[in-house]
Amino acid sequence: VKHYSITLLPGDGIGPEVISVAKNALQLIGSLEAIEFSFKEMPVGGSALDLVGVPLPKETLSAAQESDAVLLGAIGGYKWDNNEKHLKPETGLLQLREGLKVFANLRPATVLPQLVDASTLKKEVAEGVDLMVVRELTGGIYFGKPRGFSTNENGEEIGYNTEVYAAYEIDRIARIAFETARKRRGKLCSVDKANVLEASMLWRRRVCEIATDYPDIELSHMYVDNAAMQLVRNPKQFDTIVTNNIFGDILSDEASMITGSIGMLPSASLGESGPGLFEPIHGSAPDIAGQDKANPLATVLSASMLLRYALGEEKAAKRIEDAVLDALNRGYRTGDIHSTGYTLVGCKEMGEEVLKSIDGKVHAA
Ligand code: NAD
Ligand code: IPM
Ligand code: MN
């Protein structure tokens, strides 16, 4: 029996609801595949603020660092929205990413045949889309200095941030992106704003430089405004996209909607070494929190990415993905992906159907 330790960070809003489903899925797949998980649940975000007064307690970071992988729900909520910067739930998440040094965030957006009609795009546009956003996660404007509040020469209050990338940060994310493209369809599109921003000019130069090591990969460049447009015009032109922290944040939310819902998109955040961080790309959805309405599949699929990328448990990872497809094939839909003819279920019930599918106790009708 293999043994792995997993840090669970439920967080806020729908976080605990979706993590509970993903934990059950991991536990069940473990029992079927002779894998033993020990789970350690730790506070992060708003719930940590309420509990101990900081958004990332040092016990939470060290537990995460000492485990084999970390699965996070989501953080944030109205209650803490007006907190000072260092006391925001979001600051805790950024500290966690920084603390785990997970600079490469993989966000796959795949249109499942079962969900083509859940997309707001026309069927012929959405059908068959299978792209991967490789988002730089520990640099750029999220972390750049100087940053802060001040006053300008007119005595008016200003807020400012700095978009900054060092060459090594671009090089290492570019390599991950080229490697990712190599395992996919061999196409990489680097998205930047090199017509305006120095950080993007360096980005493009470094990506071109790294490209010389990957002559088999078809590299293209696109400005981010055009990329946002092309993603809804003709998303099938994309295979792998590599971009900076903030553009990747925005474009991956946009890409999620091609697939039907942000409630479907998982992610893996990886570093050079050490435990990876796995989380759905969505937030804490305070508008539906506590109502058993959340789609847990993004988190279940994040657990599958955890099995694949952090533990190398490909078979278990595939079984979870297949179970998600099976539950969809059997007609179950949470509200965000529901339409007439399907069975509307809540978060818990969707979780139970996924468990049945993992178990193989049901078969598509
Ligand atoms: P959000 O992703 O939480 O929600 C956007 C919309 O999508 C909402 O209408 C929500 O109900 C819906 N939605 C999101 N996930 C869903 C799911 N699994 N199933 C069904 N519907 C879902 O984004 P927001 O409203 O801009 O942010 C809310 C809070 O979450 C903020 O505090 C924000 O900072 C935080 N946030 C956290 C993360 C994270 O933890 N990684 C990511 C994004 C936003
Ligand atoms: C995400 C979120 C975070 C980000 C926030 C909550 C800090 O939007 O994980 O996509 O911007 O990275
Ligand atoms: Mn985001």
C-alpha cells in the first residue's frame, strides 16, 4: 500500500463544500487502488483570519510544505473585502503560492462532449476545444515592487503596482510551457502586451530565446487584447497558451466559459520541487455559498490532477476523470451547467453520483 499525506485547505464560501466532495473521491479511489491518504485539514483565507487573525497561519504553510500535495477549495468573501491588504484572504493565497514556490499554474480548458450545450458559445465554436493555459503564478504585478498607496504632487491619493519580470522567471515558465506543448499538439502561443509594456518586451525576447531549444514546437505570439477576442472568436486555434500572472488569471476565467462553466475548471500549480498546489480556478462564490449549489467537479478534477502531477498515480487520476464523465453521461447537472432534459442536483448529490461512478456500481443508462 502506498501512502501519501495531503493537506486540505477548504477555505471560505463554497470551498468547504467542494473540498468535502473531492476528499470523498480521493478516499474512495484510494481504497480501490491500494493508496492510503492521510489528510490534514488546515485553515486558510477568511476562515484563518477569523480563527487566528492572519490569512495564512505559519502552521498551515508548514503543514503544506511537509505534505506530498495540497488541495485547496477557495478563499475570500464579502466579510473580509474591506480588510487591509495584509489581512485579506487573497493575501493568504498569494503567500501560500509564494511559500510553496509554485510558479507554474496549469489551467486546462476542455469542452467535454457532454457539456457542449452548456457553453454560451455556438456548438460549432465550442465543440472540440482543448487548450491549456500555462500561467506564471509567483511574479508579475501580483508581487512586483514598488507597490502601495501614496499621494501625488497634487496631494491626491494614489495606488500603484509594478509589473516586473526577471529573465529567469520568464525562462522557467517558458520551459514548462514548451514541455507542456510537446506533450500536447505541439503548438504554443505566448500572450503578452509587448507593444506597450517593457516587462512584456522582455517576456517576448526570452520566450524566443528559449524557443531555440524547442525547434519541434510551433511558437506564435499574440497581444492579450487580441487573445481575449480570439478565445471567443475561434478557440480551437489554441493548443497551449503561456502568459504572465494577471493575463493568465483573466484569460483562464474567459476560457472556462467556453467549456460551459467556471465550476468545471481545475488547476495544478507546480514548482521546481516540493509539493504542488491543486485548486479549482473559481473563487469562493459567496453568492451561492452554503446553499449546496456549487459545482464540485472543478475540485474533483483538481484532485485528479493532484494524483497525476504530484503523485504519479495516473490510473487513479484517469478513474476520477472517467467518473466525472460517467456522472455527466448519466445526466446529472449542477445549476451552472443545467438545462432541460437533465437532472438538476446540488453539490452533495453530484458528489454522491461521482462516487457511484468511481465505484463502477452504475452504468450509463
Ligand atoms: P467566483 O469565481 O467566486 O464567482 C464568480 C461567479 O461564478 C459567481 O456567480 C459564482 O456563483 C460562480 N461560480 C464560481 N464557482 C462556481 C462553482 N463551483 N459552481 C457554480 N458556480 C460557481 O469569483 P468572484 O465572485 O469574483 O469572487 C468571489 C470571492 O472569491 C472573492 O473574494 C475573490 O477574491 C475570491 N476568489 C478566490 C479564488 C481562489 O480561492 N483561488 C479565485 C477567484 C476568486
Ligand atoms: C485565482 C484567483 C486569485 C488570483 C486571487 C483570489 C488572488 O483569482 O486563483 O484565479 O488572482 O490568482
Ligand atoms: Mn482568478
